Amino acid sequence: MSNDGDQNGDGRGEKQGGSFQAWFWWLLVIGVVVLLVVVGNKQDTAAANKVLSQPEFMAKINAGEIDNVRFFAEGQTYVQVEYHIKNEDKDKWTAISIVGPERLAEVLEKKGIPFTVRRQDGFTAILLNFVLPLLLIGILFYFLFARQIRNAGKGAMQFGKSRARLITPNADKVTFKDVAGIDEARSEVEEIVDFLREPAKYRNLGGRLPKGCLMVGPPGTGKTLLARAIAGEAGVPFYSISGSDFVEMFVGVGASRVRDLFEQAKKSQPCILFIDEIDAVGRARNNGGVGGGHDEREQTLNALLVEMDGFEANSSVIVLAATNRADVLDAALLRPGRFDRRISVDLPDANGRLQILKVHARKVKMDASCDLETTAKGTPGFSGADLSSLINEAALISARRGLKAVSAAELEEARDKVRWGRERRSMRMTQKELRNTAYHEAGHTIISLCCEHATPLHKVTIVPRGQALGATFFLPDEDKYSRTRNELLDSICVATGGRLAEEMVFGDFTNGAAGDIRQATAVARKMICDWGMSGRLGFRYFDDLGENRLSKDFSDATARIIDEEVQLILDQQMQRGRDILTTHRDGMDKLATLLLEKETLNADEVREVLGFAPKIKEEHISAATFAPEASAVKSDKPDTPGNLEPANACT
């Protein structure tokens, strides 16, 4: 896309260059005209350099010094006069102005001095005094205002034109070699590429290519890159536009742009239309709500529906679209015949992350100590964009440190920076705050080591990072796509460790547990309302979150039970965490002291300080309440940085 931007920039440069040349020539013409006028009037105004009264001029005449005179017609306050003195060169004339002339011609006749009367042309005077200034003002007005008004009118005529950018096959070509970590999604679109290369092979068999493919996945997973790779592999024109480019405040503009976009595509078929963030224009239509069928977004969506599968066939125009909000799209847009195929572009697994890291590491000098496989395993939940940022950050850190290549230490620092934010070592905390933070993080750490199903510890620090004064970091051993009830309960228990440690040691606590409380409460409520993990409420879903809170589908009595069950889970895990910290109080003191000394400790150092490795095995599920297979729950998404937040010391 960078080439396309350069092309647009070059075009603007040419237009600006042409405008500059036009301005230059017009200003040159105006300057020449003004110069000619000044030169033409120079002789007529030269007499103004010397002004004589009539008696002074008459004295020269009476003295016989003048033998010839030329002057303008009388009747003016100042009369421009040219006279020739006797015995001088015949071409030498003296120019003066006479003040208050009276019957000059009559006097010259009496003295026998030849003279010539010149009369100023009235038309020339009007032209020089009135027409020429008005003409110059008109020209300036044209360049300063009229052209702007005309261009504004042209802009209004272009308002309904499509804003799609055309990327030709040779411009910044992207192929499948540049796409990694989404092998399943790539295999699904290879049919599109094959059809665009050899359409006759499919048409001879009566096959029909899907008219549209909808790519769905979290942000940064490579949906746009995959679309460009399709265009690069197929070697066809690629039109790119965002869904927000269709919608304007004026009704009908979006629909006009949709029609113009498909008109452009038909002229270049076979081609690909890529609509990024299609949810901006493809949201579900109102059902008799405010705006009805006259809403601008609805008209735009209707035009898109007709163009994709209307009476006129667009057999060689393939529409690709990307969104991370497929749940809000209109059902008519998703039906077969429009978007026939739905391609899931998920977060990459460990092997996918390794392939992505290798792609981005090609452009960076890597030290022999770098182990991309270890980095891939230590970055669960990272998207392709996150991994690209990780490699780039590692390169920047290495450059700042004056290194010639990226080492494993820079990769580690870049990973922590991308996931949890940059260290803020310049932030000054009091000794009391540091001690409080150290015990807060020690509480999280000890409970995580004692809970069998807790996410493995990565490291703990009291160095401010991001918005936290300190943090305890956890990294899973492998990618996880579901979480058991025991794992969820352990995560809640770990979240209580910071507040419990503060209360146990200082007899008071700070507001540093705000993030922990939010996280623990959210998990507990999802266990009850979404995942059916309540012994009292059982296998049932309760829509008690988000926008539908006012239209909940259960009674107030049930709502009270939900609150009681959530509170029960939190209270039980608080007591469980309190028991663990009481048992390991000496270890908590040692860990906090060492944190104050070294600031950051990894998992191995923590285990060495505490002197114990085994976790406490506890079974939280009552066999009388839950069947064994009920302990596993499919989560909405894998363990990502969003649902594996570090336990913050302060939010």
C-alpha cells in the first residue's frame, strides 16, 4: 500500500507543480503590463520633477531663451510643457510643469515662438486610469477566489464518487510467502487465486466461484495482509476501501459510492474488491426503529446487497471483507450468494507464532543467542501484529544499547514491553510505597505457587511498568483454549493475594487491588451467569451483562441468588488465600525483602528463595454437585493478554 500512497503523492505533486507554473506565467504577464504602463506614462509624468509658475516660465520666454514649445491642452491646474532652448541640440528638450497656466498659446503666438499643442486621447485616459486597474483586479480575483469556487463545485460533483484505492499487481507486491501463522485461512483462499489464474478450468465444469469471502478474526491477525496476498498471487487489480468511507452525513452519498465502486471494478475485471472493517456499513438494519429505511447506513447497505447479488452478474468481481465484529452484521449480507464463505483468521498457535517471527526476523540482524522457538512458546495470545511489534521493539532496544545484533535479552525485554508496557524507572516512589508494593506482589506470587491449577509464574517485579507500580507476571506452558472450574477458582484466589498480604502485614490496605478486584469479580460472575458453574443455579445462562442488563430474562429473586453465588466464590477464595499466606508468612517476608533489594526476580529465583517447589493439590469440585465431565468449560477465547492480566500493585 505504500506504493499506492507514493503514487497519490506524486499525482498531487504534479498538480501542485502545474498550478505553480500557471501562477508564474500569469504573474509574469501582469508584471509586463504594469511595466509597459509605467514606461508609457514615464515621459508624461517626467515633467512633474520640475514645477514652475507661469511668471517664471514667461520670464524665460521674454528673455528670448526659448525657441520652441510643446504642451498639452490648456484648462488644467498643472500643464506639462516641453521647451527647446536656443543654440542647443535640436533633440534636447526640457520637461516641466506650469502651475496655473492662462492663455499660453496666445502668449506664444504674440512672441512668435512656434509651439505644438498635444491633446490627450480620452479613450486612452479612460483605459489607463480605469479599465486597466479593473482588469488587473479581475485577474487577481479570478486566481484568488473564482478558481476556488469552481474547484469547490467540482468537489461537490465528485462527492458521490468512490474513494477506493487501486493497487496494481506490480505495486508493493505481497504474496503468500509474506503470510505465516494462518495456514488454514490461506488454504481456503487458494481456490480464489486458482480461479483468477485459470477461470476456464472451473467454468467448464459448471463450477461457480464464491462471490464473497468474509474474513473474521481478532485485530492484528493478518486479515488485510491475507487479502493483499490473494491479489499479489492472482496478479489482478486490487481495490481497497474502508467501510467508513461509504458513510456520510448526507443521505444517498454512501449508496452512490457503492455503485461507483462496482462500476470501476467491472471495468477492471477480473479483480478483487477488499472492504476493510465492513461492520461500519454492514450492521444489522433497524426493525422499525428510529430512522427506518431512510437511514444513510441502511441505504448504503441496501446498495451493497444489490451490487453483490442483484440482477446484474458480476462474475469476475470478487468481494473480500474483513471484520472483528461479525456478530453485528446483517443476516442478508451473510447469506450464500453474497458472502458464500466465512474464513476464520484466529490468533496463531505456538507453531504459527514461530513462523510469523521467522518472517519478521528476516529483516533484522539476530544474534546466535536468539531462540525464536522459545520466544514463540512464551508469547501465547500474541497476534501477528504483536509479534511484528515485538521484533521491531527488540531491534530498537538493541540500537539504543549500541549493539550490532538483537540478542535473547532484547527479545525478552521487547516481549514484556509489548505485553505489559514499558518500565518506568524514572518514577520515584517512597520507601513505604516500595515496601507495600513488595508485599503486595509477594502475596500474589506465593499463592500462585501454592495453587495447583494456577497459571505458571514468569517473574515478579516492583519496578513500575505501564500503569502498575509493580506486577506479577504469569505465562502458560502451552496454548489453552478452555479453562476448567479449578483453574478459574485458582485465578481468583491468586488475584486476592495482593490485598490479603497488605492487610496481614500492615493492618491496612491501599487502592492497589482495584484491577485484581475487577478481574476476580468478572471471572466469578461469568462462572455463574455464562458457564453454569453454580451448584444452586445449575446448567443455565443468565443474560446479566452488557447492554441487555435492563431486559434480563430472570426474576429479582434469581438476581439475588446470582449475587450471593458470586459473593460466595469470592469469599471462599479470599479465605483460601488467607490460609495460604498465613502458612507461608516467613516465605512472604523473605520474598518481599529480596524484591526490595533486587527489584525483579524470575520464577526460578523465587522458588530458590522460598525453598519449596510442590503445589498444594486441592479439589474444589464437589462430586455430589458436578459430574466429572462438567469441570471443563470452553472459554470465549484463548489466554490472551486481555484475560491474563498481571496482578497490579496499583491501577
